[in-house]
Amino acid sequence: MKQTINFPYLIFLAVVAALGGFLFGYDTAVISGTTSQVSTLFQLDTLQQGWYVGCALIGSICGVLCSGVLSDKLGRKLTMILAAILFTTSAIGCAFCADFQQLVVFRIIGGIGIGVVSIVSPLYISEVSVAQYRGQLVSLYQLAVTVGFLGAYLANWKLLTVAENGGHYSAEWMEWIFVEEVWRGMLGLETIPAMLFFLIIFFIPESPRWLVVRGREERALGILNRIYAAASEALHQLNETKSVLATEDKSDWRMLLKPGILKAVAIGASIAILGQFMGVNAVLYYGPSIFEKAGLGGGDALFYQIMVGMVNMLTTVLAVFIIDRVGRKNLVYYGVSGMIVTLVLIAIYFQFGESMGIGSLWLLIFFLGYVFSCAISICAVIFVLLSEMYPTRVRGLAMSIAGFALWIGTYLIGQLTPWMLQTLTPAGTFVLFAFMCVPYILIIWKLVPETTGKSLEEIERYWEQPRRSK
């Protein structure tokens, strides 16, 4: 039976936390519009260019490593406030930096914010949600990430257009940032959503499950009473959480070594890193380069990439509405199957397209089919699964491990994709991506339980008793 809930309030909590996902997406994607300008201004060689792009990923890895400890010790809310401060500091610092070294430092600070928010935002949404809507609400985070990507692309395009058309500002510092060195404006524009995130977090409560862990049951019950329309349902949820916590050890790393929990952590880390080697970030980060290898001009390649970003965002909207109806595992089965088919078709295009006279429009169709399949499945599901797989006492720590694996995979694919495109050829690269889909789908099929419609406490009991049937 479905619970009676205060849905508008629940949506508000999820949207506020999901704004961290927008900052994640913007901070990650904005770099694409600044690389050439920064390289020219600071006379960067190829290694320095790679460091400029990759330094934020190093920061993200550091952020992920500390986010679990921070969220478990300080609370989910305070950790999100810290992430907002990091994003704001990074944006302002990048806009006004004096040299390349300062720029790198502020990009790393922003990267730490990305790493922190990539764990704590979906974690918070998961813990305030009720079972029947948790998939949809956590998916709002991934939707916000895709909106952030698209927002960065559009902001870069608009700021560059204004600067090239002779935009003029009365203030000397604005002329410097938005016209003379417009890349500063691209990076600095993130200040607006970062400060909004910082301010609005003060209007949401702490995670009630975290409060129960800390023994603040009265305060937790007050928050649950705002989420659930009936006091009896709020009290039932409080007692359910206390019941599960009573069977757990004190929160520390040793709890992660318990057989059932260790299995869950290993599975989470595996699907996190495998997902990066199925091609999604290679397409999002290097799409224009890949399209240019197919013979498209720079303008056409950029247009195709915008289309990819649009489909990515719109498909994520669809995923938000169906994830709790179709189920996590079914979405993976359908979506990853579609990824395999479209990746093979892309490889065939690069290998035989020219000799067979296949037009570039087909490449766009294959790419959009791939992005649709990816966005409807692994992109929508991964943060949902990682936010609900682990016991409350160590959820932050366990998510940090999975997040660390995800960011290591992201960093590796970012570094290796240009090499793979050159060494393996585009056709070989996409065949490899298709091959990596197979172990992913097998892990989901054999090792991951269906979590749709289950409370966090029910999922927790599954891992504590892994031999029980689903």
C-alpha cells in the first residue's frame, strides 16, 4: 500500500539537492569552451593543456575520497553547504586568477566540489525519499547534471557570441572578463548557481536517517512528520530505521568488511567503473573530435554535439518518469542492449561507411540512438543504485568507494580516448566500448537485486542476508 506523503515538500527537498548536480554538469562541461583561449593566452604546450583539462578530475577524486567521511561526520546538509562554498570559490577564483598556476588551483577546488556533491546530493535525496518515488527523485540529480552540461554549452556559445560582436561594458573589470578574455566569464558565470545552491540549502532539513544514527530521534521525527502526511507513518519509518540500526555495528571502515556489505561495495565499485568504459564520457567529452574524424567540419561537429546534449537531457527527463514503473534492472537490460547495437553500428560506419556511401546523417542517428539508450539506462540508474544499496551507518563511506571507482574510470577514459581513437581507430574503439557492455549487464542480472519499490531498510536487510531469495 502506498504511503500518504507531502509530495510538494518532498519535491522541494529533492530539487534543492539536485541543484548540486547542475553545478557538477556545468563545472565539468564549461571547460570545453575555454581550452583554446586559455592555451593561447598562457602559451600552453600539449601536456599543460591536458593538465588544465584533467586537474579538475584530480580534485574530483580527492572530493569523493573525503565526501563519505564528511557526510557521515558532519551530516548531509553541512557537507552540501561545503560543496557550495567550494564551487563559489572556484568560479570567482577562475574569473579573476592572475596566472595559469592560480587557474589550476581554483579548477582543482571546483573539482573537489564536484566529487563531494556527486556523493552527498544523491545520498541526501535517497534518504529523504519514500520507497515508491525514490528512483524518480534520485534521478532528478542525473537530470540536473545533463541540464548543467547543456547550460554550459549554451552559456559558452552566448558569451562568445556577445564578445565577438563587440559587446561593451561600462565597468573595466567586466570588459576584461566578458569581452577581452571571455573564458573568464564562462568559468565565472558558475558563481550565480553556486551562490543560489549555498543559500537555498539553509531552507532544507538534515537527513532524518542521519539524525537517527546520531541519536537525534525527536528532530528526525519532526522532519518525517513533514514528509509523511500521517503521524503514524512517520513514526513507523522512524521505528523501521531504528530497528535496522540496532542490528548494525558502530559506523567505521571495518563494517565494510562484513561479507554481505563487502559484496555490495564490490558490486557498486564494479558497475561504477565499468560504466565509464562503455563510451558515454568519451562521446560527451570528445564528440566534436569524433565527428570531425568522420569528415565533418567544425561547425557541423559542434551542431551534432549540441544535438547529443539535447537528447541526453530529454531522455533523462523520460527516465525520471519511468524508472519507478519499469524498474532499475529492466531499464539496464533494455538500455544496455540498445547501447551494444548502436555502438556496433557506429563502428561499422567508421569502418565501411565511406566505401558504402553512407552519409554522415546516419552517424548522427546512430550516436543519438546510443545516447538515448545510455541516458535511459546506466546514466539514470547508477546514482539511484549507489544511493540505496548500502546500510545507513556506512552509506557515505561505501558511496565514496563507488564514487572513487567512478571518477578513476572517468579520468582514465578521458586520458585514454584520444589514444584509443588514434591507435585502435574509431571503429576499434567503439567495438571495445560495445564489448565492455557485456560484463556490466551480467553483473546487474546476476548480482544486483531489484530495488524498485523497496524501502532502504528492506534493501539493507537483503545485503545483510545475501543468501536469501529476492
